Amino acid sequence: MTQSYKAGIIGVGSVLPEKRLTNSQLECMVETSDEWIIKRTGIKERRIIDETVPLYKMAAIAATRAIEDAGLQPSDIDLIIATTVTPDYITPSLSCLVQKEIEAANAVAFDVSAACTGFIFALQTARQFIENRTYKNILIVSAEALSRATDYKDRKTCVLFGDGAGAAVLGTVEDGTGIESTIIGSIGSKGDVLTLPFLYTNQADIQNRNEGKTQVIWMDGSEVFTFASRIMGKVCQNVADNVGVTMDDIAYIVPHQANMRILQNAAKRLNISMDRIYSNLENTGNISSASIPVCIDEMHSKGLIKKGDKIIIVGFGGGLTYGASLLTWSKDD
Ligand SMILES: CC(C)(COP(=O)(O)OP(=O)(O)OC[C@H]1O[C@@H](n2cnc3c(N)ncnc32)[C@H](O)[C@@H]1OP(=O)(O)O)[C@@H](O)C(=O)NCCC(=O)NCCS
């Protein structure tokens, strides 16, 4: 039998912080209500990282779980790709910090920056290295501490975001399974509708934020909402068309968890029922690039996806960026 060089997910892991921030707690912080937040977003609570814990520690927990789930040791990992919009440091990168923490001494490590679509961009990058036989085992770790970049005086954003980390190990999988089709895209010309400045800020960045506090997320919510609702349905349909399957062949769509109404709009466009759109938004809020791998790990733990099932993961976010990948699940239960 010839060796397959098809790339697929062979291990998953995730972690959410213990501390919860509920809608009723937010009612005491800004002028909002539990009813408004649930009706307009679907979110009830988010998890918040302890202020003494660096992001890379949380990322390392998710990474270790994914490596164990793959039946590997950290020393087996050839490449680590990390994604985050809230790194502890610009340098060392999150991937290098995770490498040190988990003692993956044989790995090359770098970060990919694509905001909430980061996991899909990393997956597409990792896939190339496996299929061209450069690397065998690749760890993708997506970790976010959005509570550190949220203005808790801005009711338009502070109700949305939470913290968490998810990871996946990619390796070679049986033919007929693995990553079937991926699309990634960027619309840099529209990037100013969702920003998180770092070392440089322009006048618009300052004007958009409260009290000149610039290192926080600002968003034109309705622009992002319209973009996300349209792109999610379109890109899911495109990856399915590329493989020649219909939505009836898809066990689950696993979207970036931003707003329940975005997921409902996309479900309507795709003519697919909401029970095939996985969501944990109610309990996590939006955890940017970590949301998709956290969902995949939850679904795997709950036994919702079986070997041979087709799923579409789909993301959208800052940049603007978007992407989707159709996978045939390769793992046994
Ligand atoms: C942010 C978001 C929830 C706002 O919901 P919306 O229905 O579009 O609400 P709008 O922004 O139109 O605001 C409607 C009103 O609600 C108010 N409002 C906004 N946030 C509120 C809150 N937390 N509580 C109560 N009222 C709120 C607004 O101030 C506005 O009041 P006004 O009409 O008096 O000015 C929604 O736009 C959204 O989810 N956008 C996409 C966000 C996203 O996915 N971002 C990440 C992408 S990765």
C-alpha cells in the first residue's frame, strides 16, 4: 500500500479559564441587560483568564492535551504554529513560548496573524508542510486573552468577548479522510471596521475609543455583522462545491462563535437547520481564533463527530479575513 501524504487532524485539546463573567455581572459594569445581550448575541457568560496567568500557560495546556490525544510526545512535534491577537509578548512569539513551556525542542515555531480566522489560516499553512513532506507532526495552538484587550466601559464590545485556548495536531491520515478543501481570503481595504492598535495609533483610533485608551478592541458592529453573515454562507458553499458535495452531506458546520444571529443568518442562506451548526457561544462568548478548535475538541469529547463525517469549519474576523475548510474526520472515537 502506498503511503498517504494527506493532512488531517490527529489530536485535539482545549482549555477554558475557571472564572466566569455573566451577563448580570456586566449589568453592574455598563448600561446593558441580560435580556438585550441574549437577544442580540446569544451569549450568557464568558470565561476570563486569571490576571496572574500568562496566555502561553493556557496555550500550553491546550497544546499538551492535543499532543496526548494524538498519542505523541512533545519531542515528536516538528512545527508549532500559534495564533492570537492578544500575545503576552510580540517577541518571543506565542509559538516560541509554548515550545519552551511544553519542551518541544525539535520544533520550529512561528505565529500566524489572521485574527478570528487564525486557526483556519494556520491549518492551511500546516497542511502545505505535511503534503509537501517537509514536516510530519504539526501543532496548531490558538489562544486568546481578549479580556486583556477589552474596554469594559464600552457596552458595544465588552459583552462579546471571552478567553480560552484550543489546539490541534496535524499529521498524515488515511486516504479518503483529512482536509479536503480550504479557502482563505483577506479584504485589507475594509480592515478599519475592527481594530486593536498596538505601538502606533492614528487619530481615528483615538477618537473611536474611550478616554484615549487605545490598546483595546474597537468595532463597527453592524459593518462586521453584515460582512460575517454574508461571507459565512458563501465560503461554506464554496468549499462544498470544490469537493462536489452538498450541505446534506455535511454532518456539522463548526463556525467561529461571534454572534448567534450571524450563525442563524448563514444557516438560512445555506438552507441547513440550526441543529447542524455547532455552537458553544452561550457559555464562551467570542474567543477569536480559539473558538473553532475549542468547539472541535468539545464535539470530539461529546462523541458528536465520527470517523468519516464531513464537517466544515468556517471563520471570519479582523483584517478583514475569512476562511473555511471541509474536513473528513480521520480520528477513531
Ligand atoms: C455588536 C452587536 C452585538 C451589536 O448589535 P446590534 O443589534 O447590531 O446593535 P447596534 O450596534 O445596531 O446598536 C443598537 C442599539 O443598541 C445599543 N447597544 C449596543 N450594545 C448594547 C449593549 N451591550 N446593551 C444594550 N444596548 C446596547 C446601541 O448603543 C444602539 O443604541 P442606539 O440605537 O441608542 O444608538 C452586533 O453588531 C454584532 O454582533 N456585530 C458583529 C460582532 C462580531 O461578530 N465581531 C467579531 C467578528 S470576529
